[in-house]
Amino acid sequence: MCYKIQLLKYTSLKQLLYECISEFLSINTENIKNRYIEGKRIPLHKDRNNNKILYTSSVALQVLDSQNRKAMELAKAIAFHLSATSGDVFNVEIVPPGWIHFELTDSALGTWLQSLAVGKGEVGSGEMGREFHPTPPTLPMPNLLFPVQYAHARCCSLVLLAHREGLIQLREPLASSSPIWSVISPNPIPWLNCNGRLRLNHPDERRLISKLVGMVDNKECPNVRSSVKWEKAALNLSQAFENFWCNCRIWGEVKIVSPEVAQARLGLLMATQSVLKFVLEENLGIFAPLEL
């Protein structure tokens, strides 16, 4: 299985890891499939450190007794399998007594952001970017979500401004009332520098990316999405956007001196808009405005 291709299919990074670990367990362990795979109960948690996208799993300790020396052997076998099949996506590390750390590579993070920004990810089984049919709001006071709607509209207006000023070139940017960004230039967006490292390293850039990853994970993983407080999650994402916009400039000196950084930040705006739109319409049942 080519997991770089799977990365484009499974917008949720957590879902992709489930797929990788499940494949190994179903082939290499006994009586594990029904308990862990079919029930989607593989222990996997995203680290709160915003500086990197890191997941930790205790699956080896859960499958085998933690006092059994074979727990480390199983963890090493899983790590070897992941490194062999998806080493370009995750860097894998084993920590005694059997924890497994999966850190997303910068290259894979760029691929993930690109797919999210231009609407090629399959959030909600391919529903990302589909036509919106309003449903009755489930919240008693939808106006409380105005900051989320504002953040969505602000993302749209900033991307369109960048198009008008020639910083990016879009194909028919106003052709739809529900924009799916089709970027002509630069394509792909310059997420990585010449050394293959992500250009987006400001703390507020990293925090926003981490929020996007967590939001998509929550949407895609059935074992957590029913318990998510979507109003709070959406407000937290909109606040992360506000912090990013206040502290990470796109125009002025940045546009002149570091146009690739400006374009990468615009790509992050597109990715944020796509997630905000989906959460507003699908989880909260309210309209995602293009402008206010």
C-alpha cells in the first residue's frame, strides 16, 4: 500500500494511522482483529505540543501484558512495518516500556495541507466542498457562533484579495457560492523551503495547523466524533485563526522579501476556510458566509 497516496485519501491523519496499525495487527497477531480493529479501539492520541504533529500509541502494551518483554518486541515490529511502508509520512520512535511515537514529516504535512487547501481531501467520506443544504440549527443561540462565521468570511476575502493583487492566481474564484479553491499559481503552494522543511514555523502558524489536524481527526474518527463539543471546537479554531492573522503578516514586507512565505500563509488560510466551512455547515447546521 502506498501511504503517500493514502494520505491524500484519508484527510484525517489519525484515521491513516489506524489503517496502518490495523493492517499490521490483522496480519501479525492472533485474536486481535475483533477486539481492536473492528471496534476502532486502537489507543492513539495526538500530542498537545503544537510544534509538531505527534501521535502516541500504547497498542503494544494493550495487546500484550505490560510486564511481558514481548511488548517492546511488538512495538518494534509495528515501528518497523510503519517505517517500511510509510517512512515518508511518519517518523516512528519506540519509548520503553512499549510506547510508539508517530511524528508527521514536514513533507507529509505539506501534502496534507495542500490537499486540504485545494479541496481534494475526503473529509466526511468525500463530503468536503459539496453543495450546502441548510439544516435547522441545533444550537439555541446561533449568533454565538458569529466569530466562526466571521473567520470563514475573512479567510475568503483575504484569499480573493491576494488573487486580485497577483500574489496567487485562482481559476474562476467567484464561480461558486461555495468556493473550492482552484489554484493555478503557485501550484503546488510552496509549503516547504529548499531544505524540505515547512516554511510555517511561527507559534501561531503551528497552533493553527495543530487545531486543523485535531478538527479533521475528530470529524473522521467514529470513536470520538459523537462526544465532540463542536461549538467549542469551532470557536477555538476561529480564535487560532485570529491569533494567526494578527501575528503572521502576508502583505507588506513579507510579500516583497519572502513571497513564498506569504503564499504558504495564504494556503493555510485556504485550509482553514475549508475546515471552518465544513464544521459550520455539517456539524453546526448554519451558513458559512463568503462575506459579511
